[in-house]
Amino acid sequence: MTRHPRSRVAANRPVRIRHSRWESLFLLPGLLTVGVFFLVPGAYVVYLSFFQSTIVNPAAAYVGGGNYRALAQSALFGPAILHTLALAVGVTTLVVVFGLLLATLLDKGLRGTHIYRTIFFLPYVFPLVVSSLAFMWLLQPQFGAVDVVLQALGLPSVSWLTNPHTAMLSIIIVTAWEFMGFYMLIFLSGLQGVDPNLQEAARVDGANSRAVFWKVTLPAISPSLFFALVFSVIQSFQAFDQIYEMTAGGPGGVTRTLTYYIYLQGFQFFNFGKAASASVVMMVLLGGITFAQFAFGKRWVGSNL
């Protein structure tokens, strides 16, 4: 029986899925949540950044780009950006390297893996305030547990949180310790999804364990690595609790990041217009970094972004 040409053309057409209006209604709760709690406040912050605001009247006087010019002339805003970038680079490096290392060890199928997984993830569920207070005790000069170990090894005591050379490092370590378990699980799920046949084929071809990891395993989990790089930078930019509790932006402002600068302008000096303009700059800077990560990620991530 000969098939009609028109039927053959119809069979090659892509299938169109028809959506009813009722199905679109299920998106409304999520869209309303995003609009009410993210888009509307964000738009108001941009609006507020063009006004000289007070605690009584948020839009007291229109100043145009005056707040942004004040930020450009501020001696504190530029260093706050650099401190934020240093925090993001340090935290991202630690969580990616050590999170991947822990995930690789847990992927070996060792006895008690579920117990270790729980222990490593546990800091992520702790409030950052609690973790910060715990590390303040651990890093206490002379009497803290870290300095007790240093003294036992014959090393000098270190003022971790009051020394300009170690304060930011302490913040980076605390932040990375808090988030490392989360990224460990991300990497572990990626490692468990790697096709073992690819690894076995590489070994048959004569590749050693290091070559298998770099040439087969790492490219296979590139989407997990990309997620960790993007999300850890975003989390680092939002760091505030640990800085507020442990150093209050000191010593000498070396731990004063953008979020802490915004806090000082808005809730210490009640200059809401300047705080809003700093928030807009932070949003644009973070958006630019994220866009650059996506643009660069298309070159090495194993799936389309």
C-alpha cells in the first residue's frame, strides 16, 4: 500500500504540545513570589539610589547621580570592592578544591561513607552566627584551641582576628568551612553519575589514575564544577554574618566588604541613598561576573549552558 505524500510530510513535522490556560496558572505562585520579594524591592533600591534619603523621608531630595559620584570619590568604597573580590576568590578556591577532594574520597566506596557525608555536611546547616562564635573561641589568642596547638609545637601565638594580615584569611576559612559540605555533595552527585565504562576504557588504553581523573572524570563533572564556581561567588558576595560577628569590618577595614559597607551606610549612618547606590553597584558587578562565567563556561562545560 502506497502512502500518500501529504501523510509523509505530516509525519515529518515536529509535534506541537498544546498547553491549556490552566497549566499556566501553576506558574503564578512562583512568579508572584519573585515579583513581590525580588523584582519590586530591587526596583525600589534602584529608585532610592537617585535620592538623598533620610530615616524619616526615604526620598527627601532628588540628587540624580550624586550618590554614585560620592561612591566614586569615597576612600572606603574601592577597597570594599577589592576585599569582596578577595573573599570570593579565596572561598571559591577552597570550596572547589577541598570539596572535590572530599567527594573523590567518599566516591571510593569506603566503609561508613554515609556517616562521613553527614559529618562533612553538618556545618552547612549551622547558622553562620553560631559558626562565627565558635571560631572566635578557637582563634582566641593564647587561650584558643588553635593557639594552644601552636604553642605546643613551639610556634608563636597569632592574633588571628586583630592582625591585618590574618583577619581576611580567617573570614575566608570560616566561610569555606561553612559551605564546603554543600559543594562536596554537589561534586559527589556528579562523580556518581560518571559512566564507569569511560573510565575503564581509559585504563584499558593505558591511562593511569591521574590521567583518568583529569581527562575523563573531571570533564564529565564539568556542569557540577561550573555550578560551584558560579554559586560560591554569589554566596561570597553576600557574606555578612561572619564579618559582623568576628571582625566588624576591621582591623583597619581589611575585612570591610560591600555588604558590610552597605550595612554601615544604611544602618549606622542612615544614608539610605548611598547604601542603595552601593547595592546597585554590587548587583551590577555580580551580574557582570556571572555573565563572564557563563560566557567562559561555554568553552569547557560538557553540556550547553
